[in-house]
Amino acid sequence: MKRFEDIDELIEKYFEGETSVAEEKALHRFFRQKHLPKKYRAEKAMFDHFASEKVGKAPRRARIIPQVVRWTAIAAAIIGSVWIINRREEPAHPLIGSYVIIDGTTYTNPQKVREHALKALDDVTMEPKSHPDEEAERLMKEQLSLFE
């Protein structure tokens, strides 16, 4: 049996990930003893847990997750490739020349495009029906009359 100071050093190396296989086996043997000092209770519980697990056989769930990740990655790669290929085939400007889109409908007839453009221009350049100051004054009088 090793001295407790040696065991303390091995435990420290173990938690730092610096122990060899032989040193880990020595720790396992040490913690299998029935009568250990109280200060080693936590480590003994941990090593007892490791000893009770089946070695070399992973649970079935552990194998399923990597398969799901793998198939998800493959599907994402395929979808991404198809999207990139289809994106390259689309022209930069689907409609070349004069066109107008009104309420989701595309008009390419030059006469219709001209009509819609002139109508939109008329809507922008029309004179207001009344002067803005006159309209504001009328609205103020109307609202003040409500208090009378």
C-alpha cells in the first residue's frame, strides 16, 4: 500500500489529466479498500461509480446522436448545394427593358408601362385642393366649434 502522500499526488495528477494507465489502476486498487480515511470519501465514491459502469460498451442512445448529426449535416449540405446551383441560374434582372409592377402584376407592354408612369407622375404633381394653411385653419375652427 502506498503512503497517503503518494495517493494525494496521484489524485492531483488524475484530476489534471496527467496520470498513466498504471497510475490510474493503482488509484482504482487503492479506492477498492474497505477502510479508508474520511478525506477520501468523495474520490472513493467517484472511483466506485467508474468501476460499476460497463467498460467498452456505449449505451445505444450515445450511438444514435452522432448518426442524427451526421445525417442532418449531409441533408444541409445537399440543400445548400441545390440552393447555390439554382441561384446561379437565375438572371440578375428577370425583366430587361421597360416594365411596371402594380399590385403584384407585372406589365411589360410599353403602352401600359407609359400609361401607368404618366398616371403616377400626375398623382405626384397635382395641385392640392386647398392651401395647407387654409386647410389647417378650417380644421382648427371645426375643432374649436365643438367646445362652444
